Amino acid sequence: MSVRLHPHAQARLIERGATEAEVIATVESGTTFSAQFGRTGFRRNFSFNAEWQGKVYAMKKVEAIAAKEGEDWLIITVIIKFF
């Protein structure tokens, strides 16, 4: 299984504060959930303990919405939540 990022998802990583490695780890070992349009979502929390946009947060939740392509996953978008 490989994980590829759609250009939209790649652009959102920078804007939203995640790395490609975190997205791949989320797909490989996160929990799954059903998403719109028959897609699959993956969710995982990461220890953060750093500043993001002027505030310090302890945790970061990465959600990746993906479409299955054969044995591979194409990440359509990513959603990041700091808490």
C-alpha cells in the first residue's frame, strides 16, 4: 500500500500545519471513519507541545480524507485541529 497526496492536499499541509510524514502515519496507524462521497477518513492525534499561529498547543489532530485507488490511497484533503 502506498499513500499519495493530491496537489490540493499537498497545498493544505502547509496552510494547516501538518507534514506529509504525519499524514502517512495517520493513514497507516490512525482510526478510520466513513467520509462523504464513499471516501474513507483517517484520524490520529499527535503530541505537539509547540506554538501555532501565536498560541501554544499540546496536541494536534490530523484527519486525512482519502479515495482508494487499487491497493493505494490518494489523499484528497487534510484537516488539522490543534488543542
